Amino acid sequence: MQEEILYTPEELANKLKLSRYTVYEMIKHGDIGAHHIGRSIRISQSQLELYLMSTKQAENLYEAEIVTEGEDKFAQVGNVKISVSTELEGRVRLMIRPEDVILSMGTFVSSARNMLRGVVTDIAVDNRRAKVFLDVGISLCALITKRSLDEMDIKKGDTLFAVFKTMAVLVKKQ
């Protein structure tokens, strides 16, 4: 199991290009969650992601309605159903980190509950990474290595499957 990253307020300020004072004020006002460990303060990666989600500063953000089908819960975004693990009901916001999305040329058996078929609409590439945008009924961004992009020979118009675990979907009340 991977340990969660914890940032000091100073590290987070540097990451967000803010002053340390601003980060402390954000914590004080409850804008961003933090762990108080003794006299120290630490902000987890998931607390940062929830903050970014609330400010719409992240990709793959959606407004959805939670629907229950048998024992399964889904977030309905337009005509797209995304498997989620939440106790929340009604209107919610969700976020799927682009680095949590796996791209596949076809379907396969896995523990991931979300396997959405889509068409590549755009690709943004730098020296090491590529953002691949798919239309799966909603726009979805996947972050992969440039090597994967080249080896899979992904280009606009290709049909791919976006695969991600239910637990990779962050759900927050609107």
C-alpha cells in the first residue's frame, strides 16, 4: 500500500506558488484541511486534491447525481455512469485524477469497475508525458508517459478504453 504524501505548509505554499502566510490562513479558515500532529501541521495529498476540486483547479471535475442500482452506487454525469464508493446521496461533485486513468486498446478482466469506451479528441505532449483527452460521453483526461503514447501509437480519432478503480473517484457534496 502506498503511503500518502504529507506536505508542510511551506512545501504546499511552494507547490501552489503562494506565500506561507496564505496557506496558514487557508487552513485557519477551513478552506483546506490539515492534520495537526503535535505542534506541526501537515496537509495530505487527498486534502490538497479536495481543495483543488472545490476551486475547480483540476481536470476531470464533474457535477453528478448519485444513483443506486442494487448494491452498487453510481455517479450519473449526463448519460455516463461512473462507479463510486460513497455514503453521499443527491447532487455531488467528483474528480478523477488523470494519472489514475489507464488507457487500453480493448476490454480486459480486472478489479476496476469503470471501463469507459471513448474516442481520442486531443493529445498534449511534452518530453516525458502526454495528456490524452477522450470523449466517453463526457470529456475525460488521462495522463500517461510519452513512451506509452508512442508504443500504443495513440492518435486523434482512435477508440480506447479509459479504466479506473471506483476508489480513484473522489466524491464531495456540492
